[in-house]
Amino acid sequence: MDTAINPVATPSEDASAASSSVSTPQTTTADGWTKGITPIKAQYLIPKPAHADESLSHLSEAIESAGDQGRVEGDEGQQGEKNENNKRDRDQKHVKNNRKKRGGQNQDRVVTRRVGDAVEICFKIAKGNECEHGDSCKFNHDIKYYLEHKDKDLGDRCVNFDIYGECHYGYKCRYLGAHMDAEGKLIRDEEKMARVEPQTLNQFPHELTIKLRSYKFDFKRSEEYLKAMAKDIADSAPVSKAKKAETEAAKASSESETAVTQDESEEFATRDIKPLKASSSSTAAVMEDVTQADTPDVPLRSVEKKRIDFRGKTYLAPLTTVGNLPFRRICKGYGVDITCGEMAMAANLVQGQKAEVALLKRHKSEDLFGVQLTGNKVDVVIRACDVINQTVNVDFVDLNMGCPIDLVYNAGSGSGLMNSGGKVKRIIAGMKSVLDVPVTVKYRMGVLDKKPIATTWTPMFHDVGAALGTLHGRSRQQRYTKLANWDYIKECALTNRGVPGTDDYMPLFGNGDILGPSDYYTHLNEHKVDGCMIARGALVKPWIFEEIKSNRDWDISSGERFDMMKQFCDFGLEHWGSDTQGVNQTRRFLLEWQSFLHRYVPVGLLEVVPQKINDRPPAFVGRNDLETLMSSPDVSDWIKLSNMILGPAPEAFRFDPKHKANSTSVEG
């Protein structure tokens, strides 16, 4: 496949000077480049210290130390002392009772504290309205006093005022000068306010949250399915128990069984949520025994089910933390077809938790948008789908069976569902019974690295009526320690999924290690998938979707990348707010994204195109100072970039990247 590469700019004088002392990398491949290291042109490489260890085994330590250098002063303290960010010193945070070491890559992560205004003004007063609490309000009502103690503006343009004709944050806005007149009164553009359309959809009203928390929400549709399932279980229970006794010995001796239908009697033993008052008795039978019964034959409602042809579309993966609405808008700008919200916990959604329902929001530009759920209890997942179907506008709902996080897996959710074949069948059948939109599934090769089971799961998803399967070519155990197994994805693609072009056909998307158009089209043509989902590759270079559409490797300039970051901040201020907390939230998510963005190596610097996602770049300089700054693995440099867009960070602001994938680091 031919790829078009844009002209490469002339290297800077600094880069040329740095190249004079650079030695040629040790050749270990046929192309003359060190295996696992991104091949960068010699004139851009930074010479390594004489004592530097060249082995790949020490690269992770190098990046961790680089990250430590970038942490803000005050993070380090004397052994055993408390500091302002942590209850214990960083050196002691892994130690419980000074004996037992705790695991987890984020155990010593700096906690980002909430940073607000020095004077907390009443929000209603800040918007220019009256406060019904009067003098009893616990917040300040003196606007003049508040403005005297408020930090100075960060700029003279308010993105919210530009869009809506008013700023929802009033005097609290950090760009107040854009919508306050000389007399100190807030400005409102009534004409623009009258014609502007909502930009963010699926807003969850407070009244709906109250209904969920007080068990007054109408779960009629989900109850219909749960009653049918309870009856079916009761009718078939004697047969199921006898069958279980007959086959118990055979199952114990079999090591090759793949799709396990394990005992799920604990499924409803400890509920995530309280049972609904109106339905606690109707589903009591389900709580007792839901082990071996097949899914009930519940007729579909007389509603036209929405159909989507997913084939050939680009798909942005649902990404925890970094897959937020502003980031999805950036990817839409580069031409992605399908977007999906961050994974939501079904139990929290049914309880109406504010942070969870916020994950259902979509921007009006997201024309093909889905939400992703996970859960380990049939009734909870189905009720969550019932809430979604009645309250928000989505195009599909995805069941997460791939999340490898211990907290999720140990609860039986995410990839933990791959141990429960019977449960998954009932969940998907229930989701289809209450939703008017398609049900899709995202899953992995399996739980254990040496025991892939997706070849059994894939046709099963087709049989139960999933509209799309997305397979990540790794096991839960593997994480990112090896490349995705696309040969195995091809095996799954060749299983029975119906006849292409018919309503019975279930497309299969592959996922894993896609960083450019050559990766995308290779998998599409050679591994027989119907499309590809892109995750880390989109975080490293969101313009990958434009590259795929035009089938070229884009040598995007540092200026274009910086404009993209500024646009993200505009989207963030619109989404999270333009007050102090909103600005800091935007900054934090920009820095989380920068922990991936800095891994991109510009096309013009590469000796061999394209860049591979699991290769580690050596230390290098860019073609100008901005390009060099963007490629830095140092957190302090990331904060400098954020300061260039959002103004100086508050003194109390702290940041430590949440995502520290062991697949990418920087040498040197």
C-alpha cells in the first residue's frame, strides 16, 4: 500500500548541533535498527550519557524517573512524614503497617486536590440572580468583595458567552471581562440566547435522579423480562439440577471447555442496589437460582428496532478518563464515524449517581453514538438499559466484557463476565427486550493468556442477536505486555456470524495496536474483520481518522497540534465550566491526554514510516522548540503547555498521570 508523506521541514540548528555527537544505534534487525526502538533520524537524536544503560529492560525505569523529575516541588518529604497531597510520604505509601506492600500502579499517585476560589460566592448571586436563602446562605453574597479577592482573568474571550450569548458561571468565570460591562453588570446577548440550540444532549434532570433514588422510576419493561425469566427458571429448575448432577464428573475432568456456564447462584445474593419496592416480590425467584436455565422466550415489543450498518466505519473506543466528551469532539473533527461514552457501572446508573449519569452525555456532533455498560447482575444491567431507553438518546448500547481492571474483574464484571456464559446470554436477551436500539458487545480473547475462548463466544453472540462484536486481541491476563494477536482475531472472524448483507449477519471489529492507515487496512484486508476499533492510537494521534480516510501518513506540524490542544481546552471549558474548578478540570484532562500525546513521533523525524505503537522512542528533539516541548516525557513540560493555553496553574495544583501503560516509554 502506498502512503503519501508530506514534505519534511528543514531541521533546526539546535537539532543539527545535537546530531554531531550521536552514535549509530546498535543494529539488531534486518533494517539496521534496534528492535523495539522507534527508528528516528540521527540528526534529531539526543546523545545518551556515557553511563546510560541501552537495554530495553531499563526503559520503564527511565520513564518513571523522568516522570518523578516532572512532579511539582513539595511532593517529596521526609520518610514517614505527611505532606499536603498525601496522608503518607510517597516512599511509605506502598507500605501497610510498615510491613505489607500494596500493589497497583496508581497507589503512589499524587492526589489532585480540588482548587477553588479564595472566597466562595453563592452561585445564584454569581449569575446575577437572587438567593432565596438570604442571610442564612452559607456562601458570600458580596459581589464587590468577591471580585476584590478573585484571581485575575485568564483571557478576554469566554467560549461559553461566544456560543450561548451568556456565561452560566457569571462572576465566577475566569474570563469575566468578556461579559461584564464598565458598571460591573453581567452582559447577556438576548438575540443569541433565543436562537442557540443545545450543544450537549442527554442532560439528566435532577427530578429523574430523585425518582431513581426513591425507587419511583417505572421499570415496567425490565420487570416484564425479569418475571418471564423467573418463571422460565422455576419451570426448568428440576431438569437443570438433574442435568447438572449427571455432567458434574465430566466437567471436573475436562480441561478444554471454553465457554463456561458456571454456577451463578451468588449473582443476586449481595445486590449492588436495593430492590425496587414495586418489584421485590415479583423477581424473588430469580434471586434463588439462576444457574442453568436458558434465556426466556420473551417476544420483542411492537416497536421498530433501530438497525445500523456498522461495517467499514471507523470506531473510537470507549476510553476511561481520557475518552471524555471534549476528546470525542476532537476525534469527530478528524472524521471518526462511531463514538462511545466511557464505561458506566450499571449499578451506579440505576442508583442515579451523578458521576455515572454524566457519562451518558453526547455532543450534537456525535451522529452515531453509543453508551457502554458493565455489571455482574442480570437484573441490574437490564434495569440500567431500561433507564437509558426511557431517558436519553443513544444509537446503541455496548456491553463491556473486556475491562481487565482488578476491581471490575473481581466483582464479576468486565472481563469477569467471560467466565459466565449463561449469565451473559440472559443479560443480552434482557438488554434486547428493553432497548429500541441495537446491543453490541466488546470482549477479549479470554481471561487466561494460554486459554483463548473467543472462538466460542463469537458465534454465541451472533446466536443471541448482538448487532456487533468487537474483539480486543489480548487476554485479560496479558494486558499490554505483548502485541495484539490479530491471527486469533481472524480465527474468530471466520466463525459462524451469519451471511454478510443479511439482517442476521453480525459484523466483527478488531481492536489492538493500530497507529496508522497501514495498520488499519492490513487488518481489514488480511484478517477478515468488518472494521477496526481504535483506542490508544487515537489518544497518541487523534488525526489517525483523517489519515485512514485519505490513506496517508500525515506529517502534522507542531502548530497544528497546538491548535488542536487549544480547541480541546475550548471544548473543556464549555463542558466542565469556565470557573476556577472548570479550568482546573480542563487542565487535568488535558494533562491526562498529554501523557499519550507526547508519545507521538512526527513523520518527518522517522527513518522508517510508519511509527509502531509498541516501539519506544529514544530521546529526541523536534524541528522547532514547540515540537520538542510536545515530545517531552516530563510532567513539568506538560504543565508548561497547559499554561500556554489556560494561563498559569494554581500553586496548589498537583498532577500525576493516571495511565502509565507499560508498553510505551522513552529511552534516555
